[in-house]
Amino acid sequence: MNKKKHIIYWPVGLLLVAVLASCSDYLTLEELDNRTVAEGYYTSTQRVEQAVIGGYVDLRRALLTNHAWLMYGEARTGELQVEVAYYPKVAGQQLTVADRQLARLADWEYFYDVIYDANEVLRLIDAADGDVLSTYHYNLFKGEALALKSMAYFYIARIWGIAPSAEEADFGQPMDEAMAIERAAGFAREAHGLLPWILLNDDQIESAAVTAVRFNKTAAAILLAQENLWLGNDQEAYQLMADLATEARADSLSDFGLAMGKDERGGVTEEPLNASMVSISAANLAAIYPDGDARQGVIFRLSADEQKATFIVRDQERLGLLTINEHYLLMAEAAWKTGKLEEARTWLTEAADGGTENYSELTEAEFGDALLRERQRILIGSGQRFFDLKRFGKVSAYLPIFSTADIQNGAAHWPLAQRSLNGNGLTQHSYWEHE
């Protein structure tokens, strides 16, 4: 990670143009000029918004290049099959094998591009003349920038277990996983206070379509709850989710996902769960969903030979990342961890709509395993699975290739890319030094 100058500069050398007419072309890139953007360019709301969109473009690249979100998640656990040559290496935990695509997955550049984009937005809006941004747009853009930063640091910390700071006050200083997630939570907390429940379109009318592909208050709350539960801040997570669960909030809650669109960089899929690319074996499907679980037929379509199943994708224009479904799961977890077992059972039952299991009698000791199973079933395809195993301390139980000692030596983290090690004075996780 090399420090970038404080000028308006896009890492790809492009000016990003947001076309907001539909989700499908919302993040389409057009090459206008291969130069730095001149000072004084950001003199309108629309131009500042272009800078905000840059953060979403880089987040999409970070997660969709080489199907990274699955490689870090369900592909690494071997639960989902991805039809690429390097998939067996990922599923087999051979992450240091010489392979160009694996090297790309080990590089955190795109995630740091998100952070740089966000920091530039924060600089721009604070430097903008008072008549450029309304209060609504100032709060929205600042909230989006902070939420994007939070999400990027959260991914970096969980994937690599270490995150050099990209903030001016301590630039380049390494943070361990907990420190990085604590910083991410701070950004998400501030974003939650700024973001609206529902975003406005260009005509200043509330728009569900725009809200679904940009950070909103619901998404910031879910992100912050995830981070708090990772850190053990269970009471704050419970309060966040309880605030979403009120009847008065029912009509204002929104999912958040990445809008699909064309990208001039290679390897960024436009159809992340395409049936020809991502599937699950019939054996894995049966192991995850018991007989009679109605969600099998809602989420998956079995092949004619019944050997595998593929995703039923109802919205081809976005990939869901922070969903209302997870709100129920987080509510159940936070209630359980704050000593409200009966309430936790109720929320887990609510989350598991269509399932076959009766959670009304779960004991304290049984609840964690039941919750982990439901997170697997409900969030499959979102890239959360390996992170959940790590957070619940279950990596070795589900991936016996790793011993407890291996996990302690960093096996659950992705190996650091060589250029990260060369440029930052970091050391490789000891497990991967010998692989």
C-alpha cells in the first residue's frame, strides 16, 4: 500500500460517470480523460456525486474481480463450486501456489482504492462552497464515504488479519484485526447517524431503486451490528437491531447490494451468480438443507440429472450484501449474547421461515450451532460463510485440514501478497511462510 498524493486522482486514470437511470447501468464507466481531474472541477452536486460513485466502483472491483467475494467465502469452504481453474486451489487451501489469479486475490489494492476514494470524497465535501451541496447531499455523501471506508476496512481485517491505516493521522501504521474492525465500526457508527432511510433520485423523489444500490441507514446499521458482534460489543448490536425491528420502521427498511454494470477492467463479472459459473453439488445441498426445507426450491434450481443445483437469481442487476434477512439473524444473535434466550429463539424462528427445525426449545448451549446453520442457509452466496466460521471459532471443525495450531498461526487468514510485504514492512502469517 503506497500513499497517494492529496490531489484528485482516480487509480484507474478515469473519470467515472454515473448513469442513474437504472440499476443495470448505474455503475457503468466511460473513459473521458486519462488525466488527473483539475482542481475546481467539483462545482456541482452531480460532480461531487461522481466521486462518491467511484467508491462503489472500486468496491465492486474488490468483491467481483475473480469472484473474490465467493473465494473469500463459500468457495473457500468448498460449499459452492465456481467454474474457474483456480477454484480447486482455493477449496484445497493452496493459497500460496504460483498462480496469477490467486495472486490477484491476495492483493488488497482494490479495497484500499475504496478507502482512498472515500477519503477524497470527505475532503471534497468539506472543501466545497456552501452553495454546492444541500444539507441532504452533504450528509448523504459523507455517510456513504464513511460506510464505504468501514466496509473496506472490515473486509481487509477479516481476510488478511492485518490492515495498514490509510488515514492521514497514522498512515501506514499496521492495525491488527480487532483494531481495524474497531476503526471500521467507528466509521459505520458515524455513517449511521448521517444516512437517510430512503434515498432521493435526481428528481428529489424517494427511490427504492437508488436506495437498493447505495448505502442507506438500514445497511449502515446491519454493517455496524456485524462489526460490533465481531468485537463483542453485543449490547450496541442488540440496540441497533432492535431499533430496526419496530413496527414504525417496517416501511423504511432497505437491502443494500452492488449494482451490476460494465467495467473497463477485466475479470469483473456482470452476472455474479450465473448458473454456468456458480453451482452447488447435490450432496452439499442435501447437507445444508434438510428434507422438506422449502428454501431449497426458492434459492436453487436442481439440474436435470439432479447432480447439482444453481441459483435462482431474481434480480440480475444487483448482488445483495447487507439484507433485511440478515437483520433477523443479527437480532437473534445479539439477543442471545445479551442473555435474552427466549427472544433470540423467536428471532431465529422468524429468520428461518420455510425451514423444518423447531427452535422454540433451544438451550443456551445449542443456540450457537443452530444460528450458524441458519446463517449458512440464509446467506449462502453472499460470501459470509468463511467469516462466520472464523467468528464462531469453527474453522477447524468444518475444515479439518486446519488444526487448532494452524488457526493460531494465521491459517484462517488469506496470505499477504508479496508486494504488500515488500512495501509495508509487514510479515507473512507464520502458517503461510511454510506453505
